[in-house]
Amino acid sequence: MPDLLPADLARTLQHLVGTAQHEWRSPGVSAGVVRDGRLVWSTHVGSARLDVDAGTPGPSAHDDTQFLIGSVTKTFSAVTIMALRDRGRLSVEDTLDDLLPGTPFGDLTIRSLLAHASGLQREPVGHLWESFEAPDEDALLSDLVRAERVLPPQRAFHYSNLAYALLGQVISRVEERPWEDVVQEVVLEPLGMTRTGLVPDEQDRAHGYQIHPHARTATLEPVIDLRATAPLGGLWSTVADLGRYAAFCSDAGRFDVLAPETIAEMCSPVIMADPEDWTTGQGLGFGLFRRGERVLAGHGGAMPGFLTGLRFRPRDRVGAVVFANATSGPSPLVLATDLLCALLDHEPTTPGAWTPSPRDDERDALLGRWWCEGSPLDFEVRGDALWSTMPGSRGMLDDTRYEQVDRDLYRAVEGRERGERLEVVRADDGRIRKLYFATYAVTREPLAFADLEA
């Protein structure tokens, strides 16, 4: 059990978890916090197993005790899809007809399925959560003729377990092997997640319970074999293993799974879940949540007897995981958010040491004040990159980072007008005469449109 935090901060985190376990009336709560690529703190309050008849507590969990993580599994499916995308095996703009032909929903894109924006009904056909009879692959696909598209694609956020069951089939079909084998090769093995999988260790796993809201008695919940629907919620994991996953999500550059740029893409909003308040959105596999000025990514998980929360923030390279072995009542995502905010409030992330930028005469000729549409635009170097900023700007909405394509062409790769061209126009003597940014003229003096020269 790591304890690499200051004693007063560790006590604060312990108080949050202990209070949550007591107020939730959960048999047990386990939690871990990661920073800079490693688990720095964990705790386990209560019991991983109970003597139900006697109503007495059993052994506490530890960092390698397995819990069913439910829908956090979906993020493993999403990471696997994006890894296959980066390997050239598929595109997120591919449709089901391209990758899984023969379904009634062939026009739906992988992007819409990942972002819960497909409009597909929430659950696979049938009454899985009553019968506990999950379909095999053939039944899952043949039953699609009875499934509904309850909303048009991209109309609204609509959570769909069915969508992720189909993404699991896409992974299997593209790689021509079972979903779990691909996830093992793409995610689990590179991260050293040896205690994560579809089949738990019966000798060292938590048991899940339903706690009666009035009698406070515990009923042992069954474990469901999700079969072909496992990609939506079937993985078991531990504080240590899911901590490694949170470390990867929050600091992807340390791990050989996905590039940081791909994680950033997955954590960019595709659709807002609450378009009124804009506090909750959905990216490609990861949910997004705003608390104050912080936006955190992650996912929750719920299965009979188990609730899970994963939160992370790549900007600060921090993450938190929370497990509770109760069907209802606990709010692991809220607690994971509380833990991260307490960590960052107590120990804000320190920026890296500033160092001077290397000299580049060609690039340096672009620096300083320019004007576009009568408004100032300042070019400067940050680190090794060329940036422009609008004085008095609102931050990244008005800042732009560029990459050089050739001597007189740059491309905006981050911030305002991302993807657009910055073109350098030279006089006969080779000096820079003006610029074009997204086709707008940029000049050294503030000119009216009538004074611009072609």
C-alpha cells in the first residue's frame, strides 16, 4: 500500500474515503490515487467479503483484490479501437457496414458509437439485467433486427450498452480473434495489468452485495457471464491495476499504448450530455465532467454488487480509482473527483522549469506584433514552438500553435483555427512582407481592408 503523500494530505484522503464508506453503507470501499505515472496512495475501508448470515465483517481488500469494474470496461474497448485506428486497421469514420456488414444499422459510424451519439437503444435486445442470460455472438447480431434506433445519430447524448457490444464485435472482426485477446495484447500487457481480465481469482476477489435500504442487511449478488456483451462491462480489476490504467490515461507519454495526442482526442467533447449547463460531456470513450475550473475525464461502472469510478486529468498528470462492493448507494465517480480535487488543492501541479528557446533566424523574423482585420496578433516562441496570441485573449480559444511545413508554410496544429495554413509572403529581397492566416491578410501595420494590397 503506497503512501507517498504528505501526512496531512493522506489523512484528508483517508477521511474522504472513510466518510464515504460510512455514509454509503457499503461493505467496503477501496481507492487509489496516481500522479506522474505511479500509484502514490491507496486505502481500503471495510470488508471485501461478509458473513451474510451472521452480518459480520470479513477481510479487508488490498491493492490486488479484484472488483468487477462494469462499464469502465467500455474505456478499454475504446482505447483498443483507437489503437487499431492509429495502426491503420480502421477509421473512426468507418461505418458498421464497412467493418461489421449485415446489421440494420450499417450507416452508424464508429465515432458515433464511441461517443454514445448513435441513437441506438440503451440495452441489447431482451431483459439481460433480469434474466442474466447474455447473448452469444450469433444471438447478439441476429437480435439486432428487433433493436431500435431511438434517436437520430448526433441528435443527443444517449448512453448505449448495445453500441459497445457492437464495438466489441468490430474489434473481433477486424482482428479476427476474440475481443478479450485483442484488449490483452493492446492494453493489459503493455501496462502490466496482470490482475485484470474476464475471469476473476475466486480466492482473492471481492464479493458484491445489495444492502437493504431499511434493514441494512446484505444479500450476495450473482456474477453474470456477459458472453458477447463483455466489452460493455465484463472486466475485473484491482486498485493496483486500474491505478496503472489511470496513470496511463493521465500521462500517456510514459507508456507504449497510445500517443498523448490520441488520449487528448478521446477526451475532447463530441457531444454534451447536459447542453443546458455544460458540465458533462462525452468524448470518444471517456466521459467529461467539469467541477469549478477543472475538467476531468473518466468513466463510471455499475454491475450487480459493484460500483466503480475512474477519474483523471492529463493536464496535471493525476488520476483516481474507487471501488465499492454494493449494488446501489455509493457514488465512486464523485469520490474519485473529490480525491483528485483534494490532491490538487493541497499540492498543485508545478510547471516544468523554463529554459531559453534555441535561436532560429527564419522563425525569429516572424516574431512580434502583427495586425489582422484591425486587431493585434502577437507571434512568440514558447519552448521550441511558434505561437500566436491575441492580446487580452481568453487563453486557448485565441492562442494558436504552429508547426513548420516548409520555409514559407506553417500549419496551425493547436488552438484557434487548428488545421489552417499560415503562409509567408516575401518581397523581392527575401524579407517577409506579410502573412496569410486562414486566407486573411496579416500585416505589420494596422490597415483598413481598403488599404490591403494583393
